[in-house]
Amino acid sequence: ARALMYASTFLFNPIIVNVSTRGNADGLPVFLVVCTLFFLARAQYTRAALMHGLGVHTKIYPVVFSLAFVLAIAVQTKFQQGARQTPSIGAAIRALFTWQPIRFGLISGGFFFALTALCYHLYGYTFLYETYLYHFVRTDNRHNLSVYFYDMYLSMAAQSEPSVLLKVLAFIPQLAVIVVTSVLTYSDLGLCTFLLTYIFVIFNKVCTVQYFVWYLALLPLILPWCKMRWTQALGLVLAWAIPLLAWFWFAYRLEFLGENTFLMIWLCGLAFFASNVWVLVQVMQVYAWPLVPAVKQGVD
């Protein structure tokens, strides 16, 4: 019954339902991420690697899990310890240079590049650009929840591209937080993937409601270990929802009433970013790390 209750936070979530009914296929990469976690939990590393390679090919965002996955595999196979007995960061990093994590990287990377080569053969440069290269040069001046939105909007209004410095500055904080989070939380991959997805979304240059599907789908993995009162949970939901609803209001006035509300939309986006950071901090504070038993070696 409790498992059904936790799963319902995804299955009956109105955001998930709304996004899924407008033609988005984000449930597929999320399914592949969950499959990867499933196989990793059973030390079936070949299957996990194939699922990870397919997941990154389907939607590029799961690539942010790669460091956490290989760290988890390295520690599981070399030290055979539970989540509360993880080795030092230095020992975990040295364990990356053992066979199982290298094998995982070769299989997942090889499968990813094989699928990419196949699609390139079938569809040419159009596939390569629209699927991968586009994300490196994307400039989205339509209103979205990103903290970088207003600068991109003003740059487009002035008919100039955002500076290279801005593009670099937008990428460095995101990468840094992802690397640090991977190193500190890889021992609990449920929590780690949730945090990494959440961080990737809120730090991204473009942030839309569609992206919320990626981390809301992983919410059932951490809820059983979030020890909080219902009033605390309600406070987190309100802190997340209020700036989002304010953003929706000003976006409505822009799109349907033709009012110039770009600045207010950006300010609401800043408030939403701040509230999301606060929510993440609160989740980390109430999360009770489960003691994960050692994984049997030699299963895969």
C-alpha cells in the first residue's frame, strides 16, 4: 500500500498528466533511467550499461548520471560495502580505474555511439544537429523559468547573440554542482539521480515544465526515506508552487493579453530558482540514508 502511495506521486501527478497528453515522450527516457537503476541494484552491469547508453541516445540529459554510476559500480565491486560504509573520496576515485567501471563505460559508450552512427547513416547531419549539436548553440528567447532567460531575451531583441562568456558561465556552475553531488551521494543512487536531475533542470539555460517530468518520476525513490511532518511537506510544496504560479500568471498576461511582462516573468524565475535550491536543502536535511546491503559480486 505504501509503495502504491509513493508511486501515485508520479502516476497521478497533474503535471505529469498534462505534459504527457501534449505529445511529449519524456516518459521513455525516464523509464530507461529507472531500468538502469534496477539493473545496477542487482549488479547486472551489462544490462545497466545498455540501458544507460540507450537512455542517453534517447534524451541526452541522463549523461549527467554517468560519473555517479561508475563510482557506484567501482565501490560495489571493489569494497563490497553498504551505503554507510563508503570509502573515502580518494579511494572511490582510484577504484574508477578497475575493470568493472571501465567495462560499464565502454559498453554504454559503445552502444550510444553505435546507435548514433546508425541514425546518422539513416538521417545524416540533420539528426546529429537536431539531437545533440543544437543544445550547445541553442538560444531560446521565449519566456521560460531559467535564470538566464532575460539576458537571452534582451540579446535577441538587440539582434545579437549572447556572449561566449555568458554561455560558459551558464555551464560551469551546472557542471560543478553535478560533479560534487555525484561524488558525495553516489552511494545512494535513488537520491543521487533525483538530486542530479533536479540540479540539471534548475541550473539549465532553458527550463520548462516539461523538464519537471524527469525528476518527478524519481520522487517515489526518495519519499520512503524523507522523514518529515505533513506540515513540512506542505511547506515544501507551497515554496515550490507559489513562484511557479506567479510565473504562470505573468506568462498568461504576456501571451493572452499582450502585456509586456518579461521583467516580471524573469523575477518570478529567479524566485523559483531560489525556492528550488531551498527545497533541495530541506530534502537533504530530512533524508534518512538507508543502509544498503553489499551487492553480490559476479552476478554480471
